[in-house]
Amino acid sequence: MKRTAILLIVAVMAADAGAAGFRQANQGAAANGMGNAFTAVADDASAVWYNPAALTALEGTNLTLGAVFVAPQVEHKTAAVTDETKSRFHTLPHFYAARKLNDKWAVGLGVNAPYGLSTDWDPVNAVTREVATKSSLKAVYTNLNGAYKVNENLSVAAGGTFVRMDAVMNKKIENSGAASQNIEQTLEGDGTSAGWNLAAMYRWNKWNFGANYRSKVKVGIDGNINLPTTGIFAGVLPPANNRPGRTTITLPDTFQVGAAYRPGDDWLFSAEADYTNWTTYSQLVIDYQRDNGTWTQTVDPKNWKAVWAFRLGTEHKVSENLKLRAGAYYDLTPVKNYYFETRNPCANRLAFSVGAGWSRGNWSVDASYLYLKFMERKVGDSIQDNGSLTTGTELAGTYNSIARLPAVSASYKF
């Protein structure tokens, strides 16, 4: 039954902006301006996400509300055609709240979307339409942390996370001899789960050293499949008209380690290594119910690999009210050519960012812009090229992608 029914309930999305696969590392405007080299910095309420151990250094109550906006473009060229995804503007909102309880303890709450985004290939003309047309994924994390100051140099933190995931997956199944019999296969699903995290921050002289670990999260997805079958497909595909389906996807565990150096009051430099354990995404098993009430299964191999990203950032204090930021990173793809698919035309990527922060009294505003360039990827041997029942599909060719990520946040402390 492989690829003859629903390939995916939850799958990877294209033009992701932050880190390997469909992870979104960009979860704060200030961090975005420093190339997300923020684990050893984490000097605002977004420390709830980037390094909760840094919460003990924040005074009073700190609130941050903002969003990172993602504008991706993906192009696929073959010898005969050029396809592009439809232009979409995605919003990744974030909210962080931090409270210092006393000299030793602090707590923090964060709500953000660290996994997701979407692709939308032309369902009529794209040569890859039988692998994927419309795909959409959103995983929202609600994270609660407690931080403890061990001594003047060391702070540690631990927390728990509630995760909700929603997905939409569509693709075409076509009959080469009768276009009127073409099928639009659709699927929607959602699920919830939980995870945990640990963090540490060590301050010594002009240096900060930070580490942040987040556990993998196994999400059970329940959804509805619509696979109407007519004509030639009636004898090949078991119909599933608005029938239940289920699968499980395991979001990866991640680990960041970084160092920050402040030679004086005016300058800050930061470097970071970011690990994403995508070996959790080895295959996708789909169980779904046919119209006759029996259940069947599809198995789709992924075999992603664990990867690293390397980040650099800097911040310059121009005045008591104004800070300027810049950053860069290089991120490796977890997707091997053999398992390449257009739901996530992933490639190694290089990013550059700039940003600024302005403060007055208890208020501050941060804004940044990150430009992400995916390295050109040539594909010629993906197993997804055999995904069609009757008409053939062409994933082979050259893929080029970029993404633009402006971000803004407003913060208040009291």
C-alpha cells in the first residue's frame, strides 16, 4: 500500500526559516537580529525559550509580545519547466513572561511556534503535484520553567512543555488517460503531547557560557482522510470518504551550547552550535479506515539524519536607549537526496541578519530582518519520483529557495 493512499498526515514543510528540517529557530526579534546566537546572551524575556537559566539575571517582571514573519520562495527547474510555490506570508507569534521571585528563584512562561510553515504547489501544472500540493503544519509550544541561582556564577533551570500540532495535507492522484477521473486527496489532523527541558548559564568575568536542551516530543495525530475513488482508481485504491486516520510523529530533541564575550559596556559577541536530532524522523506510518470499515496502513521512509547549525552574533550599544545588532549562521540539511520531497525542498542554508533595539523607561521595542539563502540543490534519484500510480512525476531538477524574515517585539518590565 506504500504511496497508494495517504502519504502524510503530518510531514515536513518547505521554506522553513530557522533550522534543519521544519524547525523554526527564530523565536524572538532580538535573537533574530543576532543570527539566533542567543543561548549565552538571553538577556530579555525570550530567555524562557533560548535559555531559561538566564531568567535569574532579569529583575522584576518582564513581558514580551511579538512575532517573526516569514516570506519564503521556492523554485524548481527541470529541462522543460520552472515551477514556483505560491507566495505566502507566515506569522510566528511569541509571548514570554518572566518573574524574579527572590535572589535565588525565577519563573518563566512562553508560548511560541517552533515547528511549522507550509508549501503550496500548483495543483494543476506543477510537475511535482502528485507528491504534494498544499501542505500546512503548526506546532504550538506552551513552556513553563523554573530557574535557580546556585551561586554568583552558575544558574540552572528545568521546565515542562505542552505541545499542540495541527496539519493539512493534500496531493493529486491522476489518470493519464482521463483527466476527469483525477482525484484531489485531502487530509486534516491534530494532536497533543508533552516534553521537558534543562538549561544552564555560567558567568565568569566578561564571559557567559550557556547550554539548553529540549527533549523530543512524540505526538499522536488523529485526523480525517478524504480519498474519493472513481474510474480506473476504483479498483486500485480503497476509498476513504471522510474516514478516520492516525499516525505518530516525533519532533526532535535539540541542544544548543554557546559562549558570549563582553569586552566592555559597548560591545557583545556571541557564538553558538545548535544540534537537532532528526533521526527521530525515520519513517511515517499511517493507519486509516476504508469505507468498508477495515483498516489499512502505509509506510513512508524518511531516514533523516542529525545535523548542526553554527551561529555568530554581535550587539553594539550606541547609547543608553539604542542597540544595533547583526548576525549570521550556516545550517545543514537533514534530508538526503534519495529521500528528498517537495513538501520540504530542504537544503543547506546561509543566513545574514541585522536588527536594532530601542528602550525608554520601562518599555523597549526590538526589530530585525534576516535573509536566508538555501544553497542550490540538484536532485536526480529521489524515491518520490515513483510516487504516481499512472502518470509519472518529476522531482528531478534544480531547487533554489530563499526566505525573508522580519521580526518585531515589544517588551515591558516592572
